[in-house]
Amino acid sequence: MKIYHNLSDFKKLNNAIVTIGTFDGVHFGHQKIIKQLVEKAKTAHGESVILTFFPHPRMIIDPENQELKMINTINEKAEILKRLGVDHLIITPFTRDFSNQSPEDYIKNTLVDNIGTKHIIIGYDHRFGKDRSGNLADLKAAGLHFGFTVEEIAEQDIHDVAVSSTKIRQALLAGDVSLAADYLGYPFSIFGRVIKGDKIGRTIGFPTANIFVEETYKLIPGDGIYAVTVEMNFKSEVISPMTDDKISDSIISFTSKLPASDFQLRAFKGMAYIGQRPTINGMTRNIEVNIFDFNEEIYGQDIKMNFLKFLRHDVKFTGLEALTIQLQKDKEATLAYFESVS
């Protein structure tokens, strides 16, 4: 899949089969539409194109609203679309100037002159142009003039997409990562960089890697303890891979930072913590992971955590001794989970 970060980078196609959307999560509902797009491109001997926007339009139109959080970062989304067989992904910078185009200018400049659209698959409720005044009827009328056809996504399919996105966000905020995975079709993940913490975990036998997520718009699950797998790149001779085939199959490898030829992606089991560490009167919300059977220094390393099961809510304990006892129970519960799915 070829990725373009601006319309000006895209070379107009002779037979572009296009769909448009934010596709946050690229969940089962989105996947149905995207498979439809890819199949149409094959039968029409064309090339599939997804036009998406970044930042999310609502972040530009309503910048004061900090509540909007995305299931995927733009890199995560691109990786999933690549696996679905899309030929071209255009990530258009969404700006106020872009949003202020008339529907007619948007169709001519973007869909016709820039992309070369011959067929577009779009929802009945798709809106575009200044004040979102353009609609499906405008697209169909323009298609007759410019020579492209319009295929409408069924209302029920659009409804399912909206409902699924809402349910996924609700599930994640409640910590129900298993339910979220059912809707997504893959485990929810967080990609971030290992940073230095206060190393309290080391003093009680549970060292953790503190994760910094650069993308502030990324949705973070509810506070608590989770069974996770952790992916990271190492030189091939350093560390043996996780051999549990069942868990390995559940992993979705990240490619936003491709390894050099002498590096290899490895996966490990662990338990993650999200919360403010109330037992030590923590002041900030942390994302930490205790990686099992692992003692390498990985400060500055980019890692990916796949959230597989919620274990318990965050609790304030009477002290570090009580916390340590509970963490041992959490580890046993995590290992039992991995054993149950092996």
C-alpha cells in the first residue's frame, strides 16, 4: 500500500475506486466496507483508494473539545488498512481552508482532478464541503457530469459502523478490552516509548516499563490491571521469541517503525497497569507494564502493548507490602489466562 500525506503527492489515477472516511478503529463494520472497495477495484481493473483526514475534522472544527479520543493513531490505522489490501491511502491534512471549500470545488478539485475517481463507495449520510452542505445527491449529480459512478452503502451498514465505534469506545473506557476486541476483530493496542520512572516496582519485585504515548488524542483504556502481550524489536541473537502459538497468532505486528535487517520483532507476556498509583499517592496517570521473564534495559525503546483481558480495577492499598501481595495474585491470574488460551 502506498501512503500519501498530502493530495499534492498523489498522482492522478486512470481508474480510481474510492471511499472516504475517518475509519477510526477499522473495526468489523469498516472492514466490510473496505473489502467491498477492494473487491470492486479488482473487478473493475482499477486501484482502491481510501481518502482519510488528519487531524480528525472535529479536532479542527471544535478545538476546545478535548474529549474526542481515537481508537487508532494514524500509523496504527495505516497498518491495518495495508493488511486489508488497500492500494492507496491518502491522509489529507484537515484544515479550516480545506473545510471551507464549496461541495462543487471539493468534488472537482479533490475527487476528480487530484484522484481520478471513476467509482466512489459512500454512505447515504456522507457530508462534505463548507458547513457540510454537500450530500449524496450532489455526488450523484456531479458523477453524471464528470463521469464517475456512485455506490451507496446501505443505511443499516452505516448504522452498524456508528454503533460499533461507540460501543468500542465505551468498552475500552470501562476496561472491557475483550469486548472491544470482539468488535474490532483484533486486540486493542497502545504504541509508545519506554521512559524512566521512579523504579518503585523494582524494590518490590515487579519492575515495570513506563510507557509514554506521544499522541495525546489516543484513547487509553480505563484504570486497572490487564493481561497483555508486548512487542518490541531486538537484535536477533539477543532474546528468544515467545513460543506460545495461540498468543502469537493474536498479535498484530506494528510497522510504523520498521526494523533494520538485523533486528527481529519479539513478543512477551506481561501485565499492564493504568492509573494514578493511589497506594503511593501518585499525582499523574501512568501506563506501565511488567514484562514476564525479562530483565533487559529498554529505555528509549518503542514498544507495542496488546490488551487481551481486564483483570481488576485500580485499588489503593494500605502500603507496599499489601500491594506486592496483590501483584503476585495478579501475575498468577495473568499466567492462568495465558494458560487458558494456549
